[in-house]
Amino acid sequence: MIGSISQVPDGRGIVGCVDEVRARAKKRSDDKRGRIVAAATVLFSRYGYKRTSIDLLAAEAKVAKPTVYAYFADKEAVFTAVVEHVAGLIHADAEAAAAGPEPVEERLAAMLSAKHTRYWELVHASPHAAELVDSQDAVAARVVERADRAYLRLLTGAIEGSALEPARAGLTPAAAAQLLVRATSGAAYDATSAAVHRRHVGEIVRVLCRGMR
């Protein structure tokens, strides 16, 4: 899934994406826990999982180290909270895209970009991509599995409520949703910016949707 990313993304890039996640975390919650999660999102992308310490986290969140431990048992718990927060943002953005007035191909592309492009910016465009993926699999696998199931249900519903006919390609709506997720996970190949990544997603969705009309 990491593909062959070889350049630092231009445009908004990983810094812009982290800033957005941090701003939305603060908007949702101005309490100390929200600040810790927002700070952790920045640090994990910047330094990776192993190099991010509770001391660094406390400094970034502008709280005392004991305050971090008042909310989280350890670094794994903080990382899990970050994954949960980002998964929530992805789902919210996908829901908004699903409810939009655009043609189905554009809505599906926006839903898939909400997942894959954000993930590319936060994880795969990071110099610590491999470590973050490994940490996610080791620390927050259940959170990711739950989020993926909810996301697939949402994507399946968008296909069911559209003019697409997955049966023409020998697929159920659920299978079509899984196919779209698998195919657009490859949008990272040769992506050098979020804009390029979103364009790749749109191209893949457009081609696959033509086979379901």
C-alpha cells in the first residue's frame, strides 16, 4: 500500500493535513484530552511512533507530564486515541460526501479520497510511514477494523442508492464497495501531492463505475 512514494508532497502536504487534524481536534474539544490527542497527531507524523515520547507529547500539548497519564495509561493508549480520532474524521467527511448533490462517480471519489488521501497525507507521505503502519497494525488493529467496517457499510449504501448496477459486473453492492477500496488504495503510486492523489482516486473510480452502468 505504501507503493513507491519517493518525493515530499507539495501543495498542502503532510504539514497542512496535520494542521487540519489538529484544528478539528481542538474545535471538537478544547479540554486537555483533546489537546493531547491533537499534539500526538502532530508528533507521530513528525517523529514516528518510537521517537515520540510522553515528555515530547506533554511539551507539544502544553500540559504537565502527569496530566498526560491522567488521561492515558501509556503511549499505546495515546496512539489508539489518535487512530480513533482520525478514523472519526474520515467517516464524517465520507458521510458528508455521500450526502452531496454531485453525480455518483464524484460522490464515491470524494468518499474514497476522504479515506485514502487523508491516510496518504498523514501516514504514507511521512518519512516514518513503514513504522506508523506497523504501529497501527500492532497497537490499534481493532480500532482500524471497526472503522473499516463502518466505512464499507457507508460506501455500500451509497452504491445501493445510486444508478449504478454492480450486478452488470457480477458484483453485489458490498463487493463493489470492497473493489473500489482495494483499487483506490493504489492511488498512492507516483502521487507527489494530495491533489495528484485525489486525481488518481477520481480516475480509478470513473473507470470502475463505467463497468457498473
